[in-house]
Amino acid sequence: MALAAFFLGLALGLGFWLMQQLWRSQQLQRLLAMLPEDDVGSSFPQMARLRRGIARVNQQMLQLETQLQTWEQILQVAPAGYLQVDEENQLLWCNEQARQLLSIHNWEPEQSRLLLKVVRSYELDQLIEQTRQRQQPSECEWVFHPAIADGEALRRGALTLRGYSWPLRAGQVGVFLENRQDFVALSQARNRWVSDLAHELRTPLTSIRLVAETLQGRLQPPLSTWVERMLVETNRLIKLVQDWLDLIQMEADPSKNLKRKPLELQALIQSVWQSLEPLAKQKQLSLAYSEPEKLLVEADESGLYRVFLNLFDNSIRYSPHQGTIQVSASLSPANVAPTEAAGREQVQIDIIDSGPGFPEADLPYVFDRLYRGDPSRARGVWATNGLSPQPASGNSQILSSSSTGSGLGLAIVLQIVLAHGGTVTARNHPQTGGAWLQIHLFPPGTRIASHSA
């Protein structure tokens, strides 16, 4: 019995040993199969091939670690901040610039802490979440207020930051941070300087206009012609000053003095056109308005009136004789609306004139302040109207001066539309070739928020 038990145990031990050797051989074959035959060669012994494969993997890992350290060093000295979070919004890494911008002090790369506990910024958290959900790069600008306990940050004050996020693998997200505070301070200083200058100019310009109006009725030609020309230029300067003051005020507080209420779109557009009809009749222009149904928008009446007034004035100025200005309104999905209005419908208004359109090089800048565009477009307007681009004298010069805008009309349009939470775009119509302005606003009952340009 003892001898039988001995041989039985020996057989079981040998069986387990053979199974273990077979398993190890299979594992070794799998590892060898992963190695490239060209580099190692199938004639090498198996262990030699395995050792060479391990050495090669170690070399690749060393190269990757070196590259990673190089990129970390580059990001450390970069002028922009950078941070990276994992799929659970745990802060993985950030450079020194991000630490300074976001006042990150009590955190080290070895720690695993939720980003929102390290940086109390709801906007940054929303930017990361939006990027992770959409799997697309995003950007956002906001004012970051440091924590109350951070005395150094409080002395520095709030910062205007702009974040550029990028989706990474395994749900991770990387965010570049740009400090916009110097730009904002410079812009505010410029606006204050221009606002003070505009206020100082308004009083003497008003006095000049009163003097010109008094002389206008007391002088005879040809002296009265020069007074008329001076009066036209003075009125244009007064309008420029007032437009600039209004634009600065709207940029400082877009929603200030906005009294939103449901407005019937067709009635508002017809009212604006009637006020400009004397100018339109001089060129025998007509308005073609189309609307599939009665549409209402939630907007400030005086602000929206000014939007259409500026747009129609441009259309009349650049349209040829006996031309048609096409205006259409319809409902469309709110695909460019703010987050609060996502999935809702919006009112789309298209204004298309019959003029020469915008030069392609000017399209990105038509809403910039004081941007007057390519002079070739003005020459096209004069040629279309049968006039000379360089009037000889007298009344023709008055017409030329009054036909030029201040360069602020479309900038004001943009600010008013943005204050209503909408959008406005400019392009050329593919069929008519004329300027095509497209506005998106929202019907009553839609929760919307104003946003800056």
C-alpha cells in the first residue's frame, strides 16, 4: 500500500509538472510570436529572443519617458497654463503657469483630488464636461475669482481667463489657459479714453451745427452750398460720436436697458421700411417680405428697430436703381443658440440686397468697429448707380459725403443681437451675389442669455 501511494503521488507530481511546463511553453510562444522575425530572427534560441524582446521594450519605454519629460519641461516654461484631468475629473497634472493663474497651492501630482475641490471654478468644470460629452475641442471665456482664503490671489484680484479644451484618450481632457486680463484692461482703458473724448466732442459739434443752421437761411449761393456741405459733415460727425458712445455702453453691459417683450416681426420690419422709404424712393427700390406664418420674437423694440434700420440703410445705400431688397423670416432649429435654448426653435431673418455684395476679403471684418471695407465696393456702388466715384464739385460732393457710413452700423447691429442672445452672420448670396445678412433670434417663452462677441 505504501509503495502504491508513493507511485501515485509521483505520477500526480509529474503530471502537474508537465502541465506547468506546457503552460509556460505556450506563454513563451505567445511572447515570441509578438516579436518581429526580421529584427530578431527565428534561428535564435527562444530565451535569447525573449531577452532581446524585453530589452527592446525597455528601450522603447525609456524613449517614451524621455519624450514625456521633454514635453512636461516645455509645458512648464510655456506662457500659457495647462492642466489635465482623468475621466473622473481628478487633476492629473498642471504646469506652473496654471498654478499661478488658478491659485493652485495645496496640490501635488502624486495626489488624487477632484478638480473642483482644487480650483473653485464652475465655468472650467463645465468646459471640461462639455468637451468630454461632445468629444470636440471647445473654448470658453470667463472671469475667475480666487478663493477667499488665498490672500495673494485676493490682492491680485479677479482674472479674465479663456480656456481651450481638447479631448484625450480614456475620457481624459486637456485644457490650455490664456490670461486675458491685460487685454481686458487695455480695452477698458481705450473705451474710457474714447468715451471721454466723444463726450468732449459732442458739445462743440452741436454748437457748430446750430451756427451752420443759422447761416443756411441767410446766405445765397454759392456760399450757401458750402454751408450745406458743412452741415452734412457736422451731422455725420455728431452721429459718429453718438454711435460710438452707444456702442461702448452696449459692450460694457449688453443687457442694460433692454425691455424684452413679444414683438410681431412683420409689423416691426414694415415700420422700419416706412421710415426709410423716402431714401428708397430716390432709387426706386422695393421691399419683398415673405413669412410663412405670423412670427413673434422676444426682444427690445427700440433695439431691434435700430438693428433693421442699420441693415436696411446699408441695403439701400448699396443697391442699384430699381433693385429689390428681399427679407424672409422662418423658423429653424436652435443649433447655434446658447445652452439654455438648446433644442428649441429660433426665428431666422434673411436680408438680401441686389448690390455688388461684400468683397471676400472683407467678410471676416464687416462687424468690426470703423471697418469700412474695400474701396472697390464703393466704386461698384457708384458705377451701378450711374454716378462718378470722384464727383467734380458742388452738390455731387455733398451726395458723396452723405452716402458714406460711420463704420459702426454693423458693429452696433452685432452688439444688439448678441445682447438678445442671438447671432448675426454676413456673406454673399450664391444666386444674386448681393450682401446676405442672416439673424437668429428667439420666439417668446424661450430661456435665453446674452453673450459677448
